[in-house]
Amino acid sequence: MIGKTISHYRILEKLGSGGMGVVYKAEDTKLGRTIALKVLPPERVADPNRKRRFIQEARAASALNHPNIIVIHDIDEADGIHFIAMEYVAGKTLDRLIARHGLRVNEALKYAVQMAAALAKAHSAGIVHRDLKPTNVMVTDDGLVKVLDFGLAKLTEPAPTGDAETVATVEPTTEEGTIVGTVGYMSPEQAEGKPVDARSDIFSFGSVLYEMLTGQRAFQGETKASTIAAILREEPKPLSQAVEGLPREVERLVKRCLRKDPAHRVQHMDDLKVALEELKEESDSGELAEAVGAGLALPYITARWALLIGGALIVLVGLLLGLNVGGLRDRLFRAPGPPMRVVPFTSFPGQETEPSFSPDGNQIAFAWNGEKEDNWDIYVKLIGEEKPLRLTTDPGEDSLPAWSPDGRYIAFCRALGNQGAIYVIPALGGPERKLVSSAAAARPGLDWSPDGKYLIYSQGRPGQQDASLFLVAVDNPDDTRALTSPSGPNATEFSPRFSPDGLNVAFLRASGPVVALDIYVVGAAGGEPRRLTFDNAGIFGLDWTPDGAYLIFSSNRQGTRRRLWKVRASGGELEALPVGQQDAIQPSVSRDGRRLAYTQWSIDTNICRYEVPRAPGQNTPPTKLIASTQLDAAQQFSPDGRRIVFASTRSGSYEIWVCDSDGSNPRQLTFFAGPGTGTPRWSPDGRQIVLDSTPQGHGDIFAVSAEGGRSRRLTTETSMDVVPSWSRDGRWIYFASDRTGAWQVWRMPAEGGRAVQVTKQGGFAAFESLDGRTLYYAKGQNRPGLWKVPVEGGEETQVLPQLAALLWGYWGLTAEGIYFYNAGTKAIEFFSFATHKVTQIVKPEKPPYATAAGLAVSPDGRWILYAQIDQEVSDIMLVENFRW
């Protein structure tokens, strides 16, 4: 295999082998990095069901994102060879580090803490390792632990018996299942073929820790059967007899891990991690003594704390039995419970979105565009039942259902044309009641106060871009008041959610036409909002946990696909959830916290090429020119027409790509790995490309060579500076900025430097005319129309009122006129400078991708590039046994 290339991985050398395959050191020829390639035995993936289960769990494990867990880059098949591409770690497996008489105590604890951290992370995601052993633990030269092979034990259900050093599957002596695990490290329930949970890993962890401390296995017989018998019936030799001077606290800890009955073991790996960390602190400071102490409950009490805590513990336990501050009592005394399980709640044709739990957590209200995908209405479905109940039938678009706290009503928004309103309808169906009538009221987000007296919603001012939060009394709609005030002329506030105690409201605030949001919390009585997140990333829905301690939200922060995160309501670090890891938006948590629902949404946009007809009616079919299964948009022809630059998420995050004019030879130019890189524009000489990106949490303008290389940052303000373009002489770069509080077009020297404001009454996406005399620009997502102003200054003039606000990037300039997409006629049209008339060019079959620039014209005026939505799918997913 040495020298062979599998997919795009060139094998360099063999690293090792075992029952689960052979591991090679390899080079990723696409990204130019060294990886570890595990080639799986054909017999392990022969059974399609076993292979499917393995891939599902390996994908889940690949998203754990923890410094002590090996990173899985790829799971694939090439030329009949199944493989896993993983992070390459230079170091040794733990079995090679364990000396004949074991490791020093402080060294063993150093490794054990890191192993426990990795397993705690996996268990929180509902993933049980099943095969923890020294050969599955890698230690780098600087002491960093990496736990390997999460999920690989799935491939052994069932499989032939191997030797004692590999993952062994033998016929069980009971009827409960097969035995999965490595003999010598498996738990008693594994040895009996019973179902296992996280406590099985705790037993295996104890076995590994025993070996780390003594150099001997906790359970070992002459045969596989005798080893299993020892696991089931015998106790290992006491650590104090195997290791002289071993602290008693360490011995008790290992003993608690190795209890035969899972109910009598340590119950949670995170508690075990805390105990290990405390023991390590004692060991490092020299205070870990050979003290003889009473039986300890987790977290373990070391000699240093015994006298201080002994009396207080009695009081603390009493308090915890009477109180449940922040859910602490439940966390300390709860049973481990079953792992989280994700199942589809809906799988209907079309799109189902915006889930909202009933108060008892057994029903979900949602919006659906129907079997024929022709109208959005509100539906209710009981969990476990297939057929939903349709509540609304109006031709308007009904959305954003919110269940009343008593379970009797559902509030929702309805939009019809330019009119919007908020209605209330009985949860079992019946007559609707209009509560709020406002053209600007149908914005994202709607929620009831916990006492059921008020609804909170987002509403904008007529003719303005801003929006803020309002409260309306359900029984008296005239009782309406503003909760927040606009923070700026472009600020929009939406997606409000009352805290469970009704004292606070969380909401999203956007700074303008770009999808850059953050979470804020304001008192329900008003006041100054408090900011919780500082990413300026896209956020797509949020909800509180029932204890009011956390907010669950969806975001594409850190360059990820839209996934679920959590943040403390008091502020702090953001943490990724182990569920909803890809394309997850609009989270909703049941009142008891046992269930989570979210919308799994995916969209595929591609770039089509249309030939401009030479005579009316002479249209030719379009060509899908640039396509992938991800997002492709923001395309622009090079000045000579030979190349195309575009933005795409095909590498995992939005980056800038270049290809030939026929769509061939795509090549990635930027590597920001962030959520907001886009709108690339060619310099007049075709040598450079300007773009915007948010690597520091706010928008900046960058330039990069059209041949690739390092990107240069051109703007240094903390404002949002986005959507750049070049002047025709190449001396200036135009861009949009909110640095004055309102979106305006600015201009700076092409090499960077001081910028000056160009527009006065709002501006966003701008291009200079081919003669360099006029600047044409759109005003953003809340301001329709296309405008122009002389480059040297003057009054602005509206050119095309037909350009929709959301389609600010769907227009292209030529010397003769402007091509643009008309949302009213659903056609690409042409505005002639000579006649001032608009003519229809072509009517695309697919809708435009409204959240990005998406129309370009070739320099010779022959071709139009159009970014379209080829597929948009959304289903509601349900997480049972949710834990946060």
C-alpha cells in the first residue's frame, strides 16, 4: 500500500494494525496536510446495516470538537476500500508508555484527567465508546492525550471472534445481545451481552487506570473465557497490594469505577473528571497522602478538605434535598438516564419549519407550505402520530406559531402582500382573532409571557429600516407598549423569547442588511439590553432552557454550518451542543426540558448561465455552469470574460473560488474558515479580487491576488464594511459601511487608507458605470429600488423601483443598460439607457437566492449568470432525552 493513493490520500508509511484495520500515515493531496488513514477490513463493512450504524455514529463522533478527542476528517470509500481519514498525532499509544510497574501517580492522573474529559464530552452527546483500552489512547510528546476510535465498536455487531488483543465479538450466553468490546477491559454488562450506557465506559476507564498505576491488567485469565469469568465474578487485586504507598483516595476512586453493578459505580464521567482533577492538584502539590478515610461520595473529598467539609456536607445535602438551585440537585442525584436520541418529527413533502411545543411537551405546532408546496399554514401534530391537524387555510402566508402557556391557543403571524398581522386561534381549531394589524408586524419571532397576559413581537416603523420589540395585552389589544427602542437607523430586533420566570426577554439584534446578529437580554419591564454574544455571525432562532440558566440558539459562527449552541444567560463562553450539528435552526425546548425540537434546513444553490437572446423569443435552455451540493453564488465575470469568481460553501465555510468561464477548473482562493466571506469583485486589470469577510467578528474589506496567496486587509474600523467593488480606473474601492449608524456607500484608495462617504441617503451594493461617471447602487434588504449618483457628487436619482430590497445583488451593468431580476414578474429583465424601457429577457424556472449577490453579465453582453435555489428542504427533528 505504501505509495498508493486512495481517493486524494497518498499513503506514506504504515503506523500500526489491529482488529479494526490498518493505520497508515498519509498525505492529503488536496489540502497538503499529513493525516492518519485507517483502512477498514472488508468484512467489517460487508453488512449494509452495520455499515450504516457505524457511519451514523462516526459522524456524530466527528463533530465532538474536543482537544482530547482525535479529529475525524473524512469517512469514505474509494476503489472498494473503506477508510477513515483522521488527525495525525505524533506520539505513542498509552500501552507503550505504561512501564512494567506502572506510571507515577501524578503522571497517571495527568493522563486520566484528559481521558475523562474526552469521555465526558462524548457521553454528553449520547456516544458511548465501548472499546476504551490503552491502545486507543494516544499521548503526544508534550503529554496531550487523544482518545481514538469513537464509534468503531459499532462495526462489531456482530463479527467473528478475534484474538484477545482485538475487539472481540463472541456469542452471548444470554439472549440480550452480542458481546462487544475488548476482552480484559469490557464491563460485566458488556461481557453478558446486555445493553450498555455511559457507565460501561466508566468500568473500562477504571480498568485502564488500574493498569496505568500497576502495570498489570485488572482482569486477565489464560483464555478469553476465563478473563470474562473474572470480569463477572472476581475482584482485582487491591491496588495497595500492587503499588506500595499508593494514596487511598486513588484506590477508592478506581474501586468505585470497577463495581460490578452499574448502579453502584460512579454514575457520571464529568463527576469522575472533577474528582481526578482534585486528586491531581493534591498530587502536584505534594499534599496527596496515604490517609485512611471514610467512604467518599463524588466529588471525592481529599485529606485537605475532610475536616472543613465534613460538617458542612450535612447542611448542604439538606439544602439540596429542599432546594434545586439551577438544577444542581437533579445533576448530582439523577440517574444517568438514556442517551439523547434524534428522530424526525416531520418528513412531509415541502418545508416544515418553526416548531413550538405545547405546554405539556407532547405536541408541536409548526408552519408547513403543504403537500403541494403552494401555501404556508399552521399545523399541530401529536408526538408519535403521523397525521397533523391543519389550523389555518387563509391564502396568506401563516408562520411563527407560539403556544399559549395554558395550551388553549396558538398565536401566529400572517403576511399577505405588503400587509402583516398577528392572530390567535384555538389550538384545536376554530375562529381566528386578529390581535395586531400592522404592515411591519410579520417579522421573525413571537412569544407569550409565562402568565399568558402578553404577546411580544417585533415591529418596524413605516418607511424605516429599524424594528424593535412591542408588548400587546392579549385581552386588550389597545394596551400596547414598546419594550425596546431602535439602537440605530438600521438596527432590527426580533425573535423575542421570554425567560421561564417572565422577568427577562432574550432577542436578536441585527445591525443592518447583512445577516450579522447577536443575542441580547432585556428586562421584561424595560431597561438597557445586555449583550451576550459578540460574533456578528448569523443566528437563526433561540430559546431558553427551563431552568433559565442557558439560551439555546442556532448559528454559523466559527465558519460552521448552521448548528446548535448554548450560552449562559449570565454571559460567558459559547458551547456547541452535541445534537443539531448541521443545518439546524429554530430550536424549541419543551417546558420540562426533556425534549428539543429544531428545523433541519438545507439549501442547494447553483449558478446557471443564460444566453442573451438576439431576438425576442429566441431563448435557449440554460446551462448549469457552477454547481455543487452546497451554496454557490455571488459570481462575477473577469474583465476579459475568461474566468469567473464566486463564493461557495463547498469547502465547509463560505470562501472565494475562481474557475474558467465554462465552469471548469474550480480553485479555492481564500481560507478564512469563517461564517461571512463573500461578494468578490475583479479589479479592472483582472489581477486582484476584493471581497468582504468577518475573521474578527465584524466586516472588513480584503484584497487577494487572482492567482491565490495571502489576503490583505484594507479596512481597519470596527464597523461592518462589506460588499466592495472597484472604480473603473482601478484607483478606488467602493464598499458599504454602517460606521455612521446608517448604511452608506464609501470609497477608499485601492491600497487601503482613509475612506470618504459617497452616498447621503443610504446605499449598499454599488458599481461604477463603464464610463466611470456614474455610481449605481442598491440600498439593502429593507430598501427597494436601484439608484444612481454622479461619481463627482450630486443628487441621487432612482433608476429602477422594480428591484426588490432582498435582491440587492441581482443586477448587472453594461454600456447599454442594466439587467436585473424582477420579483414581481419573476423574470430577468433589461432596462435600456437609450429608451428607458424595460423588456423581459428570460423567465428562470427556479427562484433566486435572495441572501446573496446573484446576477452577473459577461463583458461582451452575451451571457448572464444567475444564482438560483435548486433545492430547499426542511424537516422538524425531535431530540428525546434532551440534556444541555
